[in-house]
Amino acid sequence: MKYLFIYFIGEQEDGEQVYFSVSSDGLHWEDLNQGKPVLRSCVGEKGIRDPFVVRDPENDRFYMMATDLRIGAGKGWEEAQYRGSRNLIIWESENLADWSGPRSCTVGVPEAGCVWAPESVYDQDEKAFFVFWASMVQLVGESEPKQRIYGSYTRDFKNFTEPFIYLETGNHVIDMNIVRDQGWYYRFVKDETTKGIKADRVRKLCGESAQSIHSEILEKLLGVEGPEAYELPDGRWCLIADQFASGGGYLPLVCNELEKGDFEVLSHQEYDLGKLKKRHGCILKITNEEYLRLKNRY
């Protein structure tokens, strides 16, 4: 078991593009392509944030999607939230090294002010990919807009079902990550109002009430976003969170069982995130062959 980390690095020149790193253990990372972007967006806003990649279990194809956004262009966060792109930027690959694209796909509802941090998980019941993202929308009867998680289904990342509200709370919510473990879908989401991470789980992705997961460390961890969970080679789970408020980069936390939420923050001696300061991205488990192909190419 090896790992691929894809991410962007910030608002500087070339920062809002796609970067790659690889790891043998999920904790110590090597930046690829001499620390330069592996993929660039030449469509839409000509920049991307929050890239995410999934493996298709039906045909062993890979799909990468990202937020169509370039804050470095100078439009600012208000423009991005309330009048931003409603599109996803998408690439495809058969081997993780050669990518076709990018192409732009509209998924956001017409009222959406943005489409942020798109992610996807394969729905075992529907045999399709459930794609979800955050949009700022003011519904009928509301005095102001709110960030909610919207969802849609696809089998080819070209045709998407009508988007629907997937998750909303009394607060703004963005940056959802979903992983499957022992028949449960575990969901981690950023409470945009409190700037912390909430966790719960469901048996079915849609149409079921969630069970909250109590985690003392997550309740105390504030000023973070972009949660991403993945299983380590020893069976533990790692949750990384981007310390955006302090500019400290990603912080890894590990636990033995997701259902218990018994996360512990790793010491600096236990991980190495590489030379680049990585911003909101994702981590994909890959084979040894895929790992060597990426190392040889980049």
C-alpha cells in the first residue's frame, strides 16, 4: 500500500494549480515534479483549489475534480463566495501519470454563489459516484445566504443528476470528506461558523439520520479546514486538517477506530509533509506499480 497526495499550495503565482506528492507509509511525503505543478487549469478561472481524485472500481479509471477558483487573480473572497463559478474542473486518467482534460462541468444550482471543495465517494447501493460540494445559496424566505453541502450522482463525471441539498445545519458548513469503513460511511465536515471539524456516520449516504461521533480532540481543534481521512498500513486511521488560521499547514491526527473518535495529534518527529506547504487536497491509496510509475515520471 502506497499513497498519492494531490493539493494546491496557496494564492501565489502557480499556487492554485495541482501538485503531487507520494508516500510509502502515509506519513512521510516526497514532493514530485521538483515542487512544480503537475497539472494546470487553462479553462474557467484558470486556477484550481481543493483538488480531489477517486478510483473507479468498475474500470480502474481515475477522475480528478477541483474548485474552479483563482483567488490570486485579485477578485477577492466576497466575489468567490457570492458570485463565483458554478463549475467543476475535471481531469481523467488510466494510470495517474497521463491525464486528459481539463474540462469544465456545471453542477451548481443557478442560485449558487460558489461551488467549493468538491469530493466524491462510490455509493455501493447506487453503483455510482456521489459527488458533493459546498455552495452559498439564499433560499426563498431566508434573509441571507448560507453555505450548505449539495450533492449529485454521476457514473462518468460528464453527466450529473439534478443537485440537491445534502447537508445543512444552523451554521455554515463546507469541506466535507466521506470515507467507508466496515459498512459505515464516516463524514467529516468543517463548521464554517466555529472553524472546527464535526464527525458523524451513516449506513446509507442518503435518506438516513446520522450518528454523531464524539471526539474530544476534534472539539478542541479550531482554525482548521479541509479534513481528509485515510487508512494507514497498520490499520489505524489518519485524519489530516489544514491549519488555515495559523498558516501552519496540515496537521495529522491518528485513531484506532473511527467510530470511537479517539484521535491523537502526532508529534513532529512522527511525520514529514515534505518541502511544500500543502493546502486543501486529498490522499489516495495506490499500488506499488502506480507509486513507481509516478516516481519515474515526475
